[in-house]
Amino acid sequence: MLEDSREASLRDLYWSTNLTGRYAFDSLTCIECEQYLGVDVPLEGRNYRLTTLAHQARHATVSSGIVEQRLQDWLERKNTYEPLLAPDGAQQRIGGLRVLLCDRPNMTAGMTMSEAAFRLIERSFELDVSTLPSMFFHNGSQRLFFRRDSTNQVKAICLVIKFTQKVEISNCLVSLTHDISTGFTNALICGDGMTFNRPCDELVGSQQRQLVAAILASHAQWSNPLLIPTAILQICVPRTQQQAGFLESMLIDTENHLGVTFAGAAGLARSRPDWPQDIDVKTSTRELHSILPQFIFMLSVCSYMQRYANFLLNAEKQITQFATKSPLSPENHELRSALEYMLTLVENLTSTFKMCQERTTSQINLLFNVVSQQDGYVNRLTNGLNIAIARSTKQDSISVSTFTFITAFFLPGSFIATIFSMTMFDWHLDASSAGTSSASYVSNRFWIYWVIVVPLTIATLLGWYIWYRFAKAKHQSSLAPYEKTMRRLQRANPPWIMDSENYVDEITESDKHRD
């Protein structure tokens, strides 16, 4: 059944036939460690060696045939890859490691080697048939298999582990075979960033250096089949811790921007006299809904890491009875103690991410409240603005109506009466025409009337205009606080504030036209 999955994976996997650029420089890295009784420290070139099979200029191109030939030499320990010489004072060799590090060139399942090179490794290392199918499990997988001989005795222990995919933490496959008779472990590790540094590794460090450091620091465990899986977990835990600190700092910045939370490192920012009008709703919404999926993703990673640690602890119990040449024994609890310690760290990180997830959800709920308060505040401003406009309109209407009424009532009669009552018109009968007809004439001082009326009319209109300008300025000054607040709220850029601002601008433009 698994053989069919393997054949399908061989077809679907991305194979690098010609290595260029950084892959040509360090696409395959080999780690060799041999454990001897009487030797307590790693000695480079004697019981420990780190080599690169595709070591060329960084911008060169290395064909798959060259890499395969070097890989064949390394697997067979010949030519430039002769066996290590035993250190001085070394006694019996009790086991060791042969690890091949391969990079994963992209997020899809692939290896920086050809299919033929993988077949060489698979055959020489006797890797489990589930190795390639596990490359396609993005959410992680673990498999422990005991290979038996014709007498049903366990001769080898096979472990296949695909770590859950998270770029900042890990995205690697570990497939190893531990020979019980020799105490040697042959392992293939394929992972994104396993043989070269990526941009995200600048803060958390090189995976290869961390793996090599973990192996060298555990010299007494070189013949332990669980050393490599435990070292991978040891690499991932501090990376997860660093990611937790980075995401929490982003959350604290958002909490400080929203200006309500006063707990832990939050609440130490500047005072917020204009809260909640100064909240940038658009930016806060985007940031919170970007952070929340990160916490959910990291919770999934921590959940897998807990299952992974428990898997290794259970595997340690099963392997102890078979690995007679390894330090796995009831008296040796070093590796188990390390696993239990890392399990507690992962559990604590899980609690941290859950807390941060709840804090983020709380800030999202707060943001809804902020939007409601801003909306209510704008509504109050709009209502006040409408009241002021209505009051001004009413006053104008009363003034115009009163003026129109007075003018319409008095102007015709006063105009006729005034004109006809002037001395320039004489309606009296003279002596010569008495009893027959009446006579009238216009005074030659009629111009005096216009000299007085025209300036007086101009002065009246000018006085009215000055009064109107003063009243309008007073009205606009009463509206200024509303307009100022509207423009301050516009910085947050919610659409409803933009509409209110346009409304105020329209009112201002209409007032200008009234001038």
C-alpha cells in the first residue's frame, strides 16, 4: 500500500537536476559522527566531520551527475571521503551518525537533488517506504517502524517525521534508520533553509548551525536513534519562543494604539485626550486581523509539537528494549529528561498563544465599540450642526419676512403720500382760474429730493450689509468647532466620516454662494 504512495510521490516530487546559484554552493551537507568508549569530546576530522558535496563557486552550475558521483563516494566512504580515523586513546566503537542534509528549494515538496541521487540514499540508508509520501503532509506526521529479520528479531528501527509547515519554525522531513547491531544511525534531513540561511533566519539563526551544535553538545548520545528527532525539536522550541515574543510585541503596539488596555507592557504609551476620535480604524482593523491568524497558526504548530514530543517519549519506551548498544537504558534518562523539559516549554508556549489569541479577540471587540462611539459622536456633531443651520435659517427667514412685510405694507402709501405732499406740487386754486379748473406745477428744487434720497438709500443698504456680514461671521464661528472635529476625525478615514466631512464642505460652499 505504501509502495504505491511512494511511486506516486516519485512522480510528483520536484527534483533538481542541475544545481545553480546558492544550491550549487551547498545543496548537500554531510555530518559524520562516531562514538568510542574512552573519548568524551568531539574531535573534528577524527570522530566528527562536516562536509559539503556540491561545494563550488556560488554562481556556478553543478550537474546532477557530479553530485551523484560525490554522493556515491561518500556513501561508500572512498576517494576524498575515506573513513574517519579513530582518536588517540579510543577503545571500542559503539555507534555513530551519518546524516545527509538536503534543502527544500521551495514551499512545494521537492529536494535539491536528482531522483537518481535520492534512490542511492534510499538504498544505502535503507530508508522507510513512507519517506517520500510524508513530504506532502503539511500538517506534520510521525511514523515508528521496527524492521525484523527472518527470525522475527528486530534488526533496525525506522523513524519518519515530517514537521508541521511553518516557515519561521521548520518545514523539514527526517527519515532515519538505526542499525541495532552496529549502533549506527543513517538519516536524511530535507528542509527549507536546512543548508543555507534564508531572510527569516537572520533573527533566529541558521538551522544547520543549530543542528550541528545540538549534535556536538550531545556526544554521549551519538548512538541514540532519537538524537536527531530530539535535536530538531530543540531547534524549533526557541524559534517558537522568538516568534511568540515578536507577535506579542505587535499585539502590544496595537493595544497601545487603541488606548484602553492597561496590563503588562500595554498602557504605557502617550495620553489619549481625543480618544476614541484619534483611532485609525482602518489600520487597526488590518493589523488585528493579520495578527489573529498568526496566533491561530502558532497554536496549531504548538499542538503538533506537543504530539511530536509525546510521540518521541513513547518511542523511547519502545526502543529501549531493542537498542542494546545505545545509551537508552533505565539508568540513562538524559534524553528523556530533555524531551520532558521541552514538552513543558511547548505547553507554556501554547498557553501564551492562547492568551494572545484571546487578547486579540478582545481588541477586535473593542474596535467595534470604538467605531460605535465614533459613529455616535459624529451623529451628535451632525445633529448639532443641523440645529445650528436650522436656527440660522429660521433667523434669516424671520428677518426677510419681517422686512418684506414692512416694506410691502408701508412703501406704496408712504411713497405716494411723500411725493404728493412735497411743495414741488401745488394743488391749490389760484384766483384767475377759480371756479373753472385747477392748475399744478413742479418746483424747480425737485433735485433736492434725489440728493437726499439716494445717499440715504445707499447708507441704509450698506448698514444692512455690514450687519449681515457680522451675523454670518458669528454664525460660522459657532459652526467652527464642528468643522474642526470633523476634519480631525477624517484622519481615521472611515467612509462615514468622509461623508460627514463632505457634508460640512457643502454647507460651507453654500454659505459662500450666499455671499
